Amino acid sequence: MEDFKDNLGPEKMPEAASDIQLAGFFVKHIENPCSVEVERGKVVNIRPFYIREAKKALENMTNPFAIELLERKIKEYEKETE
């Protein structure tokens, strides 16, 4: 039986995903990030984490449509995290 603690933290990126699948994964999580309680009564979303990881992923992408999609989504939400 799987321990619930194994499911804590950010969702794992899909393995062997195409650029467009990876961009879709990040877009989904940037738009609707998970929230975590960092201290009693203080809940924050982890959008900044997904934005940082998306920027790293962009370095290896070659599909221009996936790159543009992800860059636009990062730009849209990056202002909120600063």
C-alpha cells in the first residue's frame, strides 16, 4: 500500500514527454498551482517553483510552438511571483 507521504510535494514531470506535453504540464501547474502550508495557518502556492522549473525545461526544448506557449505563460504569471 502506498504511503500518503509519497504523494506530498510537487507532481513529478512526465518522463520521455514531448516538448508540447512538457509545456502543457507546466502551463497546467503555473495556472493552477498546488498550495502548501509552510507554517501553521500560512498557506502559499508553489507557482514560483513551477516557473523556475519551466525556465529550466525551456533550455532543452526545440519545438517553437511549445517554447512560445510556455514563455507566454511564464511571462503572464511571473509578475505575480516577484
